[in-house]
Amino acid sequence: MAFWKKKKKQPMTKDEEPYLQYEAHPKKKKKANRQILQITYIFVILFLALIGYMVKFIIVDSSDVIANSHNQRQSSFAEKVIRGRIISSNDKVLAQTVVDSSGNEQRDYPYGRMFAHVVGFDSNGRSGLEGTYNFQLLTSNANLFMQIANSLRGDKNNGDDLYTTLDTRLQKAAYDALGSNDGAVIAIEPSTGKILAMVSKPDFDPNYIESEWSNLNSSSDSVLLNRATQGLYAPGSTFKIITALEYMRENSNYENFSYNCTSTIIKNSNKISCYHGTAHGTVNLREAIAKSCNTAFVELGSDLDKESLKELAEDLLFNRTISTGITTQKSQFHVTKNTEDSQMPQIVIGQGDTLITPLNNALIMCAIANNGVIQKPYLADHIENYNGGVIKEYEPQEYTKALTEEEANTMKEMLTAVIEEGTGSVLQTSQYTVAGKTGSAEYNSNKDSHAWFVGMSNVEDPDLVVSVLVEDGGSGGQSAAPIAKAVFDSYYNNELNH
């Protein structure tokens, strides 16, 4: 029997033909497998990215989303938590919730108008610190057993307290010194960025926000606007600080600058005069700053490199959003390489389309006071629970390095001359040293002016920077500088205990 005889090959069925094709074409088979593998990798990568995003959101971003002032779900937290307090750096209550015998809650602001804009309000919407830290104030990190007991009794838990950097003594000094004027005052510790005082007028009493809401909203005076962080004004002669810095960068021999001021100059088809038509005579750069000589600055500034000037202004936070913990506006500087030469004489003395907030002006002075470094300005110092345990601390952070240390020290010396022999002489005192700059910024065709002063105290090792803007105040040396002096005096005397 021939069992070893080769069997006759059977014909292939139609179902078997596709398999033969793959066997017959191994390259096509490899290509198909590679495509499947690539698709698999793509799906695995997308899946891992999704998992990574979810983990990041839960750990990092979720609290920010919940805490966002636009999150409407925060209102539901008030059903279980009594809103926490807002407290000054010297342990004075700035905002608290008062509960009567019937369980009715009322938000109370013990200082009334004094902290209206910076602390804000908690009805008819929210503003200021009340809005930004709404989530933290409606979060309770009280003792767990206390929370359970309150829950079983149907009682609310106490929300966490926000401790701020604000000092009631400085705030009162600034508020009283600004008096009946509209404008703003802000005081910052330059080495840390802590905002110690922030006043804006006209103001309102947040205790009566609901009953006065209609009037406040319809007011032509923009009462609800925080002028310290949102008010935009021509910087006037305070901008000469930036012009001088740029001139120093472009001219290493700046110490040799000399100009004979005859009170008026015509430059690039602009006729510009010094304040009140004063003729300052021959001045160098230091004296031009001290006397705030418009014509000297028109002469030295009109032909500066426009792009470099813009870059310096933006290093000093123009055209940038400044984060503080409350709403701010961007200062505006629109110079480009295409800016007409005829516009520059006005721009370099702080007029034209340039606009700045009192906060931004303070931070420029902070850069000079702090060896060129601007610390991030902030208002929240730490969060405590009802039992006094610290939940979160807010630490100083470097915001930007705007100037070199040499530039800062040179400008500090020049700004000292403003006080010692120039327009800021009202700030002369034996108690502390001051360096700063006055400004008068025209805001209409009648040449009416807002008044500025921005400066630092204890120039050798600066303690405090103060920025003052008085609307329709005229001369910065006469209207704004005395207000700054009242704040500096309060800082060093520390005589009030409110």
C-alpha cells in the first residue's frame, strides 16, 4: 500500500481565497499591521493625555474653577456656611457676618466707606476682596467634629477668615488726607509687594449697598470704580522717570546733558511750555527732573528710539494686566516705530494717549526702590479657619526684573533731588528721607490738570512706596505730595490704633 503517495491538491473554496492573498503578499500584511499599531498608539496617547488632564484638574485646577467669582454654584455654599471675616494686618475686622436671634444674616463693614473699593461688597453681585475670595470665605475648614455636630443640629459652619495685608492706620491716614477730593492713594511695601493701603474716591458705604444700588449704578461719577487699580490717567510729569531712564540707556554720557530752559520750546511742530511758564535756566538731567522742566525733557526725549522706549514702558508694566487679587485695568502706551515724530514731544512728558493707573505708577517706583525688581503686588496674607489654624499662606513673589540695579540707584539719587531742591519740597522732614516725582497731567483743552505724586521713603533702604492721584488737583507738589506725606508720617509714627 502506497501510503506515502502524494495526495491530489484540492481546489480552494471562496472563503479561503482572502487568506491566500495575505499569505501571497506579506508586505501588504506588514503594512496593515503597522497601521493598526499606529492607530492603537494614537488612542493610547489620547487616553493617557485625558487621564493626565483629569488628574491635573482635580489636584491643581479644580479649586481655581470653583473659586472663580463667575461660578454661580458658589451661592449654594452659603446655605451651609456662615461667610468668613476679612481682617486687616493689624487684626481689625473689615468685614463680618452678623447673625441675629432669628438666624438672619447681615454682612457688616465696621469701617464703612474707608475700605469700600478694596474690600468690596457681597450683595447685588460682588466686588473687591469679597468677590475674589468668595470661595475661601464660604469654605469651612473648622474642626471636623464641630462640622459634624453642626450638621446634625442643622446649624451652619463658620467660614474661613481672610487676613489681608491692609493696615487700618495707613488706610485712615490716606483716606483722611485725600479728604473731599476724588482720586486714589495706594501704599506698597516694595521689598515684598504687600499692599498696605488702597483708597479710592468718590466712595460709598457697603453697609447700604442694596438700598443705594440704583443711585450708585446711575451715578455719573463712576462711584463703584476703584480708581487705584482701574482709573486710567495721563501720567504727566511722572512719566519723565521713564523718559530719563531711556535717555540714560541711549546716552552713556547722560551726565553731560545740559539745556537752557527759557520756559518754551518748539519741537517737531509742537510748542510746549513749562508749568506756569517758568523759565528754569540752564539745567542738567538731575536738575531737569528735580524742577520737572518740560522743555528740557522735550529736547532730550523727542528723538529717542521709539521701539526701545516702548519696550522699557512695557517692562514697567504698561500694556500688561497686573494681578493683585482684585480687578485692574491695563495702563496704555501706544508708541510704535511708526508713531509720528510730531507726537513724541507730548508723549515724553506724559501727555498724549498715554494712560496709567495709580497702581502701575506705584510699581514703577517699587522697581526703583527695590534694585530694579518689581515684586508681585498682593492683598491676601493668609487664610485661617474658625479655630485659628492657618489654611493657606500667600508668599512674596518676584513679578519682573524691570531695571538694572545701577539704573535703579541712579534714578533713586535723581529723584531725591525732587524733594531736596525741587517740586516735592513739602516732603522734607528730619524723620525719614524721601525720593519721588510730582506730576501735573492735563486732561482737557482748558489745560486743567490732575495732580500726581509717587515716591518712596527711607531712600537708603526703602520701606514704603506711595502713589497719589488727585483728580483736578492742579499741581502735584501742592495737592498730591502733602497727601503722600500724611501716609509716610502715619507709617513712621504709628500713632493711631483703629
